[in-house]
Amino acid sequence: MSGILRECWAAVRARPVSSVTTALVIGLVCLVTLATTGRAAAIEQRVLDSVDSIGTALITVTDSNGSAGIHPSVVEVIGDLDGVDWAFALGPADDALPPDLTASLDGEPLTARSLLGELPGEVLLTAGRSARTGEAVAGRGAARSLGLVDAVGGVSVRGQPVAVVGTFTATGPLDALDSTVLIRDDDSAPPIVRYVYVRAEVGYDVAALAEVIQAILPAEAPSAVTVELAQGAIDLREVLAGSLGESSRQLMLMVLGIGLLLVAITMTGAVNARRRDFGRQRAIGATRSAIVAMVLIQSLMSGAIGAVVGSAAGVAVMWGIAGAAPSLTFTLSVVLLSLLVTIVGAAPPAIAASRRDPVSILRVP
Amino acid sequence: MSGGGLSCQDLTFAYRRARTPVIDTLSVNFAAGAVTAVTGPSGSGKSTLLYVLSLLLRPTAGSVIHDGLNLAAARDDVASRWRAREVGFVFQDAMLDPARTVLDNVCEPAVFAGVCRRAAERRAADLLDRFGVAHRADHRPAEISGGQAQRVGLCRALLNSPRLIFGDEPTGNLDSESGDVVWGALTEMARDGATVIVATHDTQRAARCDEWVRL
Ligand SMILES: Nc1ncnc2c1ncn2[C@@H]1O[C@H](COP(=O)(O)OP(=O)(O)OP(=O)(O)O)[C@@H](O)[C@H]1O
Ligand SMILES: [Mg+2]
């Protein structure tokens, strides 16, 4: 066997043109597969990420008429649950007025709410600092309406002046917070909780988490709250994941199919150019299976070189386009598939070579 | 005379699209230790006979017996392995692989006989030396003369020390000096016990061989 391998490697090197052609075809198959399918997979991930940012992972607990009596410890209790990324709570709405009562608000009246827990990363502080006890931060829209200078100023809530020390921008499912003023209440008045926002960790079963929250919610009348999921977004995600996966699979099959055809054509050409060699080898004692094995091993050797070089190039291209390399598993499966394509493409010419009548070849001078 | 020799009994062979057989009920004993010349006009079936005796073509009828075994209907892989182990073939045109060196060409039969490369190279170097082409071992077939190429083909045929040697006009393209070298080598192989069968147009040579079959 090692004799055959050695002979095959020598034959691969002795015929650089057909070896390089095979390597090139397989290399291109890997490159194109990685650059298209891999890219499609990366884009797919990005689309899904953006769907997720709409709020597939967000759970909202609402006490709409204020009768549930949600306990302020809710933020800590939920925050400690498995699968929870973050949680914070908001109190009931109050009117927020400019401190100078003579100044009139343009546009919608502003809402102020008390804040429990830490604001998550989706709420980005763009100026100033975060609020300490008795202070407030304003959403970008609210800050504009209040005419805050350098994000700092004051606001009047329930007749009390409150210092605004920062401005934030809220994105994604929390963008409604942009027009509110969030107050960190002092401890004298225990805050009332009307809304709890919870985000599930990536990949966690959101529906199951929502059920757990409903069950353990620290409230006087837990049945009075509603626990909501962004069901529409969740459904959309499932549809997208299915159809995107389908389309990249079809693309990959197409590339592999074309690769198969090209390998078959290349190998048929190479085998035809070498019919004299196979005739001679049959005459000096090669079995049919030895001829098939040699053709397959030789194309696999060239193909393997192409697969390694092509995949490396494909990974590099993907890095350039999508800024992310495909996973090792994905890359290895592309390499293995391309080698399978090499074998399947080379098999018909290999079998044809082994079945050709050696005498008719020996007769041709 | 069956001491390792080759014989055929009522051997008949017809090409598939031909009406009359090229070889018709031929029975010959090719003795071990002897050179048998096969002569006949062009188209009389000399090459065909060698191909049938080496099982590259299968007899339409009759038997090919080696070592007391009738190989006429042997399976293709059995016949191939038998050729690899027992048969050396010298073609009129040397039939070298132009992409490989002279040494690689001579070593080629070792692959199919399962002989290790190192042993094959040693034997090949000896043979190339014996036929005066050792200094060409690393050259390609395109870089050597026709007479040298034919000697390289002879080295390849002898690599596995076969007990059967077929030559199809092995000296047809050679000058008399190179022809003498090839005939000398074939005779020597016969003296060492091989069964040597040579198709030739050269009746003077044929007359000097141990046996002469006219087709
Ligand atoms: N594939 C084939 N189909 C039909 N007839 C064939 C085929 N090959 C050879 N023949 C015929 O078989 C006969 C014997 O051919 P063969 O090559 O054995 O002759 P030969 O004695 O070796 O001739 P030469 O001295 O010219 O080499 C010829 O008449 C030839 O035309
Ligand atoms: Mg002939």
C-alpha cells in the first residue's frame, strides 16, 4: 500500500499541469463555498441578531391598574433567576415639568418614572453621569423638550425639584424610554413598581422564563399582572432561521454540484491524456482496482492540497468581507465535502480507465 | 517438458468483430530454459499470440497452462497478479512513461508485485548497470536514444525476475549492435531458467533460437 501511495505522489508531481488543475478546481470549490455559504451564514446570524434586538428576548411584566402590589425586591429576585441577562423596574408615571414653571413645554407632556435597579447596556448614557439617590437622568427626547444645557439641569416632579445629571439614548425594544425622565427615588418613600423589564440570556427559552417569572413574582396579587413576550418577533425569528438556512444550503449544493462537474471533466481529460500509462501498467501487472485506486488517490492528493489552500483563502476572504471567520466545524465540513466531491467526480473516469482494453492501447505506437 | 514452462492446447482466438480466428487450435510447448522465436508474415497473429499467452486477451477456446494450471479463464485480478509476479513484457516501442525518470520507469513493476521500493531500486541499478544505461538513471525518456530506451524497457521487464518473458519485436527498431545486446540478455535469462518467447521478423535470429514457431 505504501508503495502505491509513493507511486501516486510521484505521479502527482510528475504531471504538474493536471495535478495543479485538480487542486485549483477543488481549491476554488472550497473558496467559493466558504465565501458564499460562509458569508450567507454570517449574514444570517446578523439578520437573526437584528430580529433579536427587536425584542425576542425581552419579557415585560405590567401592573396596568396598579392593584398588583409588586414588591420593590422584584428586581433582585428576578435578577437572580437562571437565564436572566438583566432586569430593572419602573414606577408609575408622573408629569415632569420644567423647574421654571413659567416656561411652557412644547409638544407632548413629559413623563417621569422612578427607576429600580441598574439600566442595561441598551440604555446608553450619552452625556453626564448616572443618577444617584434623589437625582434623575433624562432620555434624549426628554432632554430636548426640557431644553437641558450640556445634559444637566433640573425638573419638577410632584412639585419637588429634581436634579437631572445625565442624558441617555435608549435603543431597540426600550426606545420608548427616550421621552422619559428616570428618577432614582430616595429611600424615604418606598417606590411603587408598575413595570418590570427582563431580558433573557442569548439562547435561553424565553417562554419558559416568562412562566417562571409569573410563578415567583413577589406581589400581593400576582394574578393582576400581565407577563408579555414579543411573540411576533419570536415567530419571525423562527421563520427567518428556517428559510435563511434553506437558501444557504441550496447555494452550497449548487457550488458543490458545479465543483463535481468540473472535477469530473478535469479528471476525464487527465485520464484520457494518460491512457498509454494505464495500458502499460495493466500489461505489467496492475489490477483494475489498482488503476482505480491510483487515479482516485492521485486526484485526492491534488484535491487535498487545493482544499487546504482554498479553505485558507476562503477563511481569509470571509474575514475580509464579514469580519468573522467561519467556525472550525464549518470549515472542516467544507474541506471534507470538497474531498468527497473529488472522489465522486474522479470515480467515473477512474473506472473507465481501469476498464479500457490494454491491448488496443499497446497497439498504438 | 512442463518444468515451469508455458504451454497452450488447441488455443483459438478471434477478435470480436472478425469472422475467422487469428489463432486457430494452436498447441505449443514453450520450454523453460529455452528461447522460442515466433515468426510469420505481418498480420499472421504474432502479437495476438503473445497477448493471449499473457492473458491480456482471453482465448476464445483452448487453454494456457503455466505451472500445471490452466489460466485461460482466470479472473482478471488473478491474471493481473500473475502477470505482475511471473511475466516480463518487452514491447517493440519501449513504452516508457515520459513524465518519469529512467529509474522510476524501471521500478514501476515493483509497485504491482508488492516489492518494496528500496529493493526495487537496488535491482534496477544493477540492471541499468548491466545494460550500460546506469549513467542515464535520472534522465527522462526524451533525453535518451531509442536503443537506450529499449534497454531501459528490457530492464523493466526483468525487474521482478519473471519466469516468463515475452518480447514483441523487441529489436525491431534497433541497430544490430543494440539488437545483439537485447538478444544476448534474453538468451541469458533463458539459461537462468526463464521461458522466453520472442515474436520477430528476423528469420536469421529465429534460426539460431532454441525453438522456432512459424505462424
Ligand atoms: N481489434 C482487432 N479487431 C479485429 N482484428 C484485429 C484487431 N487487432 C488486430 N486484428 C487483426 O488480427 C490480425 C493479427 O494481428 P497481429 O497484430 O497479431 O499481427 P502480427 O503478426 O503481430 O503483425 P505485425 O508483424 O505486423 O506486427 C491482423 O490481421 C489484424 O488486422
Ligand atoms: Mg505485431
